[in-house]
Amino acid sequence: ARRSPGEPEFLQAVSEVLESLAPVLAEHPEFIEAGILERLVEPERQFIFRVPWTDDRNRVQVNRGFRVQFNSALGPFKGGLRFHPSVNLSVIKFLGFEQIFKNALTSQRIGAGKGGSDFDPAGRSDAEVMRFCQSFMTELVHYIGEDMDIPAGDIGVGSREIGYLFGQYRRITRRYESGVLTGKGVGWGGAEVRTEATGYGAVFFADEMLQRAGQGMDGRTAVVSGSGNVATYAIEKIAQLGGRAITASDSSGYIVDEAGIDLELLKQVKGVERARISEYAERRPGAHFVAGGSVWDVAGELAFPCATQNELDESAARTLIANGVRAVTEGANMPTTPAAVELFEEAGVLFAPGKAANAGGVATSALEMSQNAARSRWDRDKSENRLHDIMRDVHEATYSASERYGRPGDYVLGANSAAFVTVAQAVLEQGVI
Ligand code: NDP
């Protein structure tokens, strides 16, 4: 805390991990002696830079860019870029720290980093977004490379932004280095199913968790927050596995559609038109829009927070529990506050932390890197099957670690301990660096 004043999100992410590691450290005094914890909470290096660009009215705008290279014991730094006005160093550090453990759980030999900017793409033209991305990459180019640091998307960074970023990287370096960014268009080096991977993966994880508890996804109603990349494809996979997602949200409010979300309409409104979520309710008979408010007021057996950090707090958790929620699966990073997680544990609600449940996105990014390196391209079935296998393995590793450390079904303990042992062992074996 002394070293990170004004970084509440980062400190929250660190304490969540450290608080669950006591049983692991009791068995591994060598990790304490080697100062592994002190080394894991300190990024290897961090860059903060100016991003100047010109808007459509020819005015100069200045944003702040970040890239935090957190840990490369398992492989090159890997993690997304977030463009959102709420981005600051604390947010990027919390995301980068979480990424260490998530990436370890995928078993894909990738280290951890995160970056982004306080640029707000909302309401900006394509040309403005392109100029911003070009300026951002003009600085970022110095820090990244396919064997060094490989960024991807996150909030506000989808295939459009990755395209502009890759174009500028290629122009500056004069090299076609496919593996330097992931989430590329499938026509030029992107992996099949990367777009869907985080949402699909979270639902695969939830399905494994429910099955282990003797339940299933079939016939269950789900409350989903967000309407971006993760939420959209979580909603799609829930329907494919026989469930019914009845909500979606954005920063203006949420919609309820008891018949089940019409995915084509959602993709049209949010993905293509980049409109507000209320537009969905206007075009869909039977659906209604609630301005502001909390999507967690809607009753459902499954909850999938897929928007942003700390969006599901203690009072939302109480409402969900009172409404009979059985399982909460984090599609977003750290969407559930620590007090809310505690309430779910006390109430016996199954809880899947994001670093395990949303690892499918980065895992598929690692598959994209492998395909780029081999100059090969997998088809859709192979890609989705690999994703499914990886999520089964992440679930298995997480569940067995929870058993091993004495609390079967405590996925927070399971994810943190399984990931920590993997990274700590690598750091230990590589000496004091
Ligand atoms: P998108 O930008 O595609 O969508 C974000 C969604 O969340 C939008 O509906 C947005 O609403 C909403 N949202 C964002 N910030 C806020 C806020 N402060 N308050 C209310 N709503 C908000 O992002 P993704 O779907 O890619 O990311 C969602 C979450 O999943 C993030 O936590 C991200 O870190 C995590 N994640 C993403 C991965 C990926 O592969 N994309 C991988 C692993 C985790 P609005 O349109 O109004 O801004």
C-alpha cells in the first residue's frame, strides 16, 4: 500500500490473491524465503506516455497511454488494451496483476501485461479512432514484439481498433509481424473463435462447475450484464447449451427480454450501429428498458457479470441471493466486490472468479500466436474444440487445487493457488531477477 498510493483497484486485486494463499505458503516456505510475493506485486516495467491526435474539427486532443509489463516468467508479456475514460495506472495494474494468474491457468506459456488509454471511443468517428490508434501505436511500437509483448483487445478495443493498431505497427516497422497483436481479422492472421472465446469460455466454465455440483445449464435463466464482446458471446453460448439469457446492459441501463435475448438484434444495435441498449427494447416486442438501475434486480438462476470491475456489490449480491441465484460466473475482470464474494460463499452460491472463468479469451489469443508462428490456420471446429478442452482443463486444475488445499468448490482459492504455484515455481527456478 505504501508503494501504491491512489491505486485502490490494484490493491484490491492484490489483497484478494494474497488473502487466499495462506494454505499454499504454509506448504512452500521456499517461496517466502525467495521473496516471490514481493516480486510478483512489482511490475517488471511500466510505460506511461502522451498520445496526441487531431479530431475531426482539427483540434488537438491529448490522452494518456499505458503499458504495464507485469511478469514474464512463463512467457512473453500478454494482455489486452483498454480504451475507456476510467483508465488510469491503478486500473491497468490491477488488470495486469490478474493477468499473471489467468495466463498461468491456461497452461499456454504466456507472461502477463496490460495497457490502454483514457481515450473514450464513444461518439468518435472511425477516422478519429484511426488517428488515435495510429498515435498510440507510434509510441507503443517501442515496447512490443512477438517474442516480447503481445497486446490484444479489452473494453473499447475490438477488431476495428486492432486493425488500425496493426496497420500502424506494420507501417513503422516495415515488417509483417503477425504475432505482435492478437484479435486480428480472420482474413489476415486472426484466429477463428477469438472474438467469441471469452464469452463462450465463461459459459463452458459455468457448465463444468454446474455439472460438478450435479446441476446443468439446460432450462436455466441467466442474468447477464454488459452488451460488448464478452456479454454478447456469453449470451450466445448460454442459448446453445439450452439456457436462456434474459438481460443485457450498458452504462445507460439494462434491458429485460423474458423470451430470451435476440442475439442478431443485440449484435446489430451494439456491434454494428454502436447505439445505446435502449434501442434494443424499442425494436423488440415484449422487451423493456430500465434507465440506470441495477441489472442484478432481475431474478435468474445464473448470473454472468460481463461489463466492468466492481459492478456487482454487496447489495446486488443480497438481491441475487434472495431471488435464488445458484451460480455466479465472472466474464469481466473483478466485477464482484470482495464483500459480495463473501456473501455468495456464505450462501453456498457457486462462484467462478474471472481469472479462471474468462481465461478463454487469452488462451485463444495464445492459439492465434501459435498459428501465426506456424503460418497455419485452424478451422472453426478445431478452434472451438481446443477452447472447450482448455476451459475443461482450467476448471479441473482450479477444482482440484480447491480440494488439495482443503476447501472443495472454493474456486477463488483454487484459481489463486493453482496459478500461484505455477508462476512462483518458474520465478524461483529463474533466480533473483
Ligand atoms: P466491450 O468494450 O466490448 O464491452 C464493455 C461493455 O461493458 C459495454 O456494454 C459497456 O457499456 C459496459 N461497460 C463498460 N464500462 C462500464 C461502466 N463503467 N459502467 C457500466 N457499463 C460499462 O468490452 P469487453 O466485453 O471486451 O470486456 C468486458 C469485460 O470483460 C472487462 O472487464 C474486460 O476486462 C473483461 N475481459 C475481456 C476479454 C476479451 O477478450 N475482450 C478477456 C477477458 C476479460 P457502454 O457501451 O455503455 O460503455
